[in-house]
Amino acid sequence: MTSRLCFPILHFAFFILTFALVLTACAPRVMRIAPQEGSPGTVVSLSMEYLVGWPRVEMGGHMMDFHQLNLLSAHPDRQIAGEELSWIEDKVLQFRVPNLPPGNYTVTVYDDKGPPGDKIYALLETTAYLLFPPVWPFLFRSNETQVILKVLPGAG
């Protein structure tokens, strides 16, 4: 009797583990940060994979939305506007260090669905994703990633 009960439980556990691994595998990820430290105004580049939406960056209480960021292709031969990049290609996200006192700060990159503040676009995009199962790992995943950046004293 117990072997009949264990078999479905093992299948369920395997399914849950597989589902969890697929979801975390498609979460946005910072592959490289350059430079790893800088004073306010320094341009920081985050080489990223699985960044598929409209990014926002938060650092030390300062929120920078898509229009305050520079989104580039990770491939130098593809120099096109950030909103024209394919959702599956690797990207470089650039931002300027905000005016913060020296110290170590957590930089959080949010990968939002749709343009900033456009709830209808986000709803329509989510609905489209739900109707197309191959992209489910990008829908049901964490939409943020974090790195540490050291802010140095400003010049002057």
C-alpha cells in the first residue's frame, strides 16, 4: 500500500523541482559589471542575459526607469535602439551612478513587462504569453536581479 502512495508523491516532487529549475533558469542575470566601483556620474555597464522586458534600475533609493537607461546589444555589430532589440538576445544595460554618499550599494534590475506605466500593454503581453506555452518560463519567473556596486567619493 505504501509503494502505491510513494510513486505519485515522487512524480509530484520531480515535477515541482523541474518547474522551479526552469523558472530560475530564465530569470534575468548579470554576467558582468564594469566598472565595479565609481563616483557619482560614472557610467556603469551591466552585461545581462534573459533581460526580456523594459528594465528599471534601483540603487540607494533612486529609481531609474527605461528612459533614463541605455540599453545596447551585447554584440557590437548590432547598434540599434534599445526598444528594437530582440527579446531573446543578450544585452548591455548602462546607467549613471546617482549622487550617493560613498559605500557599497545593492543595484536591483527589474525586468518589467511593457513600457513604463502602460498597464494595458503589460496585460496584453501577459495574456499573449499565457497562450504560447514555449515562453512560459519567461512569464512565471523572478523579474529582478541584484549586484553590489561600490560608490566612491565624488570629485570636488
